[in-house]
Amino acid sequence: MAGFEAGAEREILGHITEMISQEKELRDRLARQEIDEPTEHARLAGLETELDRCWDLLRQRRARIEAGQDPGEANVRPASEVEDYLS
């Protein structure tokens, strides 16, 4: 079971890493004037929301593990719920 859980965490972290790379690429494309600012901002907003949801899922899973609960029962929450959190 521990191997499966570590694999799920690696998958989530891999997705986060991929989205961070996409953010960097968007900023680079803007700097090279391949896209305009409104396009960059719209795409970044979507990536940031998805990143927030992934980080939230990862935190849920880790909290469940610490509490001796099944991390597989953690769920991706709606963007509207995750975006209302205060850091």
C-alpha cells in the first residue's frame, strides 16, 4: 500500500512540475512577443487555479496519512472552494 501511495504522490508532484514549466513557457513566450498579455494572463489564471487544486489534494493526502486515514479518499475540490482559501 505504501508504494501505491508514494506513486500517487509522485504523480501529483509530476503534474505540478509540468504546470510550473508551462507557466515559465508562457512568460517566455510573452517576453519573445509570441503571445499578447491578455492571452498570457488568461492561460496563467487557468494554470494557477489547477496548481492550487493539485497542492490542495496533496495537502489533503498528507494530512490523511498523518491521521492514519486512507489518502486515497482525498478528493480534488472544486476551484471555487480551493480559490477561497487564505494562505
